[in-house]
Amino acid sequence: MMDDPDEIAAPTPSGSSSIGEAVPGEGQAGSNEEEEDDEDLYYIPPRRPSLDLGPSPMDTSNWHYVDQALAPALSYSSMASEENTDEMDDDDRSSTRVQLDRTDSYSSCYTLDSDDCERRIPKVKNKDDIVSEPSDTLELIQNPNEVRHPSLTVGFTFKAICNALGKLSEGDVMAFKKMLWKYFPQSFNTPPQGMDMVDLVDRLLECYNLEVSLQITKKLLEEMGHNKMVDYIQTLCLRNEVRYDLSETLKRKYGEVCEDLAMQGEKRPFDDVFTKLYITSTCDNGPNIEHEVMTIEKLDSNRKPGKQLSTNNILSAERLEESNVKFILLTGVPGSGKSMAIRKLILDWIEERSHKHVSFLFPLPFRELKQFEGLTFSLMELIQKIYPETKKLREEDFRSDDCKLMFVFDGLDEYNGKLDFENTELLGDHTDPTNLNVIVVNLLRGRLLYRGLFLVTTRAQVKRCIPWDTHYDEIDLRGFCEPEKDEYFKKRFKDSAQASRVIAYINSFKTLRIMCHLPLFCTLIADECQSIFREKGPQAELPRSITYMYTKLLLLLIRQHRKFRAPDSSPEIEREFLVKLGKLAFSMLEQRQFKITKSDWKDTGICDEEAVINSGLCTQYITKPYVLFQEKVLSFIHPTVQEYLAALYAFLSFTNQGKNIFDKSKVRGMFKGHKIMELYKSAVERSLLCDDGKLDIFLRFLFGMALKTNVELLQQFCTSPVKLPTFIEEATALIKKKLRENQYPSRNDNLQRCLEELGVSVS
């Protein structure tokens, strides 16, 4: 057979139909028997309309007569034995030819049983009719028992072949087309030289199954001497398999979420409950300072709002091209949704909704890395231990420029190792065995796998967690914006009526509405409301006390979340810490101060790491009061958290020591036994004198502290059982008396809120 397409001959034996001629369909079945007897060994099945791959009818004026080309299937395997030839039916025939997988066709225009490829089906009548195999054949081997890897899809195969051919020169592509026509003329009803790349590969996938299409491509490239292209296709297939297996593992791990913090609810697809988060391109923004009563001056140095980002463009190809930054530090206060953002990023990568330039994404939470403390291993071994499917990857896959790796380290604040960037040994090879601390330090240095992309999440750090010479960007996660607060509850509650009730409930308390900028706080409210609906019915009354929700937030931060950072802390140490921090909060509140200065912090006698990292009740940021001067500043994660801790300090001081913090008399403080209402009378009097309302929310928290439901939660911090059987009646009488006296009309609204906190009707 000739290589020049203009000189390629097509078989047209006498009495047979030309390939280019129209073939009778079923409607023309009435052919006479004489014509059927003269029919050649091969017949062309009736055609269906399909892609136009050439002029029709075909120009046959220049065709030459040559021997009949054998059907492609007969080039892959030998014919059946002569003895069984006459009895060969369709099922028998399938074992001697490569089956065409029509369901994997890339083009949507093809029908399931399309015959566009002009498949000739041998009609063997006797052993004399068997045609010997021509010399121009391409031996392909396919194991019929081999199970196709689920990663081998039409889309991938199409892209892989196109990418490989796209790397060839124009002359090599033309030579590839000629070889296709040379070996498989029956698969193309016109010479493929005029086809563009898409049509060529599309036709190949239509005529042969995915494995055979790849095998044909590699065989032809190998004959052309392009062994590197063969290796390239094999590399693509290998990486595609690993990516698929890794994605399945990540999907099982991150694809579903149980929203109930008590882990009693059903798991739901994460995409069904995820709510958009507010990520800003600036850092050191300080806490949210929105307040129900007071107007608080912005606490940070970033007066201008940063650019809003999403999880889709944290390390996107466009962002990398603009900034050339491969290391991102994502910070945020506890409960702002850092882990939720990471989960969203992972699932978007799996579904190819974002970060398509990333070949492999490896989430490595520090909570999981703790299991490797004290062991010796390399970074590659660590990855293979957590994700066994990556054992297929070769060393060059970790070093290749076209294989982008992304590492996500969630929760650096949970890592207890020493980040000594000056003295820790340098490590530049991901295969060198060492310990976990050396690996973490060198990853943060940006020296290990420098081609990789790194995303690290953490609470605000009191110690330097990134070396000064590492090129990185720091971005800040702020939680929910206003519309997303409602959106969260609409997704959380399947019953729209219940969702509407919860949203209305939150809107009735401005403080709760403000605090819902923290996804963690939204989850606490949703858990509480869901529990009430489950136990008492959908029409049950929801609690009127905001103190209860803050107490649950406190316990969650210092117990459940804190156990990963300071698991050995005893209740006595926690109580002492809370009293000291609460005393500082109350002192600052009286001065209407919301920044913790260095001198203030030293006087507390507590560790800043305990307040910022372990408990998460405080946060840290940097201010620049002068041009060439900057200082680290601490504050509570929200002004209302400061007010709550101040109230907790007042309550614990009385229940544990019998001390009234408003009574400065040293003599009286020496005696216990006075009633708790003396504390509340003093607190009411003091708050009424504050025209700016700086003690309003504090007072409401203080009244909520003594409710039975709240006392039960706080009992662990009390040195003796707290029983206040007549508190609600006495407190109600005190507040109503002050309302009747009406000495401070501007403060009456807050007194009514205190009644509401007690669950008492205002009327």
C-alpha cells in the first residue's frame, strides 16, 4: 500500500459496492438473489447519518484497484480455526476481534450503533474464502480479562492523545495521519490528511475503544521514533489513575459533613451546606468590632478594606502569574471557618471547579501529622503513608514542572513542635529521611519542594511561624457577611419554616445577629434550635437568653477545640486562667478599652499563647501607629466576648470566694455569707451611671449567668455547688423597681433586656 494519500487505492472488486457509494438500507432489502450471490466476501452494513468527514459521494475517479484491506479487528487477533469458521456467530466472533466500545464515544452526535467507520463484517462461507492477512499490519495486544481503570474516560483519552499530537511538528502530524491511513484505511472513509486534530482523534475514539485508541497512538509514535511522546502518554495515564484514586479518598474524607457539633446528626453532602465565606487579601484586620450598644473605633491598622477573595482563587493560576507567590498563610479567629474553607477548596479541586492547574492536592492536617512525632521518615514516605495511592508516583513526578503539587496544612496552631528557623537543619530533598519537625520547618522555609504550592491555615500567632525570608502572602478569613448568615440557616434546616423561625429568632437579638459572623456560633445556635425542635416540636419556644449561647461557645473553645493544643490542662488551671482573663476584661471594660497593651498583659500573670492559641478567646494583630514603628496588639475575638468574660469573672468571684467586685471595702470582703443579690444591686447601680452603655451587655450577661441552665454548664468552674432557688424572683423584683423609679430613662431599654434575659415578660 502506498504512503502518498493521493495515490492510495481503494478496493472495488466487480460486483461490489464502492466505499463512497450509497449503501442500500433496510428499505431496499428486495435485491434479487443473483446479485446477492455475486456479493463479495465483505459487505457494508446500512449507514446512519453521522459526522461529515469528507465529500459525498466520494470522488473515485483516481482510485486504483488493489487487494482488499482487512478489517481492523482482524489485524488485532488471529482468525478462528477453520473447523469452527462456518459455525461462527456474533458471540464467537467477539473473541477474535477487539470489541468497539460505542458507549464511550466522545462526540454526542454519534449513535450507539453508528456504522460511520464502515466496519466490514466477514461472511465466511467456507475455508477457501478465508483471506490471508496483508503484510501491512499493526500488531496490537489486548487482554480481554483486563479491567479498565475507572479513570480512563473518553474525555481524558481525547485530551491525552490531542496533547501528545499537539507537541509534534506539523510534518510529524502529517506523517502520523499517513500512517493511520496506511494501517487503518477502513476506519476512515476519506484520507485523514485534511482532518483537523479534533476530528481526527474523535474519529479514532469512535472506531476503537479507549485502550485500543491509546495503543494505536503509542504504536504509531513509536514507529515514528517519538519514544518521548510515548512516555508522555504513559505518564499522563499514570498520573490520571493516581489523581482518580486520590480524589476518591478525599471525597470519602471530605465529601460529607455532620453539622451537629455533638455528632448526633446525619451526614450531608458538604456542597449542600457550604455557605460562602468572606476572605480578604489583607491581614492584621483585627476582630469584628460591630456592637449593639457602643460605637467602637476600628482596632487595626488596615483602614482600607482588602480585595475579597474566594477559595477558588487562593492559589489560582491567575494569582500565581500576577504575584508569583506560592505560599499562602490563611489566618482567622477561632470559629471563622478556616477548616470549612479548606474542605471547600479540596472538593472544588476534585470536581475540577477550581485549581485545574494543580495535578495533585495533598491535605495534611497537623492534627493527623501528630501521629508521626518521634518517627524517622521522608516527606515522600509521609505522603505515601497518609495517601497510599500515591505509591504509584515516581520521583520525577515530584520534581517535574508540569506536575504541580499543592499541599494544604490545616491548623498550624495545633502543632506543638518548636519552629526554630535559625538552628534546624536544612532539608531540600523530599526523599531524605528525618523527623516531623525538620520537615515542617523546612516546608515553612519554602526550601522543600520549592516547585510546590503551599496553603497553611492558623489562628493568629503570638510567635513567628513563617521565616522572614520566605516569600508569602497572608490573607484573612472573616467568617460570614450579612447575607450569608441567613443563607447558612436556610441550608442547615431542611424545613423552610424552621429555618425562617430561627432567622427571625436571631434577628430579635442584635447581639446574636452580630455574633453570627462566626460560622461556629451559627452552628451552636442551629444545634440548640434543632435539639429543641426535636424534643418539643417545631412550634416550641426558643430560649431568650443570649448568655447561654456564649457559655456554650466558651466551653467549646476551651475544651473541645483546646484539647488538641493543651490536652494536659486541668479544670483548676482552666478556672484560674478564666478568672485572670475575666479580671483583665472587666478592668478594660470600665476604662472602655478594647486593646490589650503590653503593660496590661504583663500584669495579668497569664501566657499570651494560652489566650490566643490554646483557648482562642483572644487574637493578635499588628498595628503601625508610626511610620517606621509597628507593635503587636492583643484583643478579645469580639467586644461581647470581653463583656461576657467580665461578667463571668464577677460571677465566679462571688460563687467561689463570696467577693463582690463592685465593693472596694477590704473589711467587708473578708466575710462571706452576704446574698448574691448584693452583687446584682451593685452591678445595676454602676451600669445605670454609664451613659455610654459600656456596662449594658455586661449586665445582661451577669443576669444570665445565674439561670439554672447556665449554672449547670458553669458548675465545672465553681468550687462548690451553686444553688439559687429564688434568684429569678428577686432579680425580677430588683429590675422592675428600677424601671418604676425611672431615674435613668435612657437606661430603661437595657433593664427590659435584662428581664428578657431572665425569661420574664417585659409587660
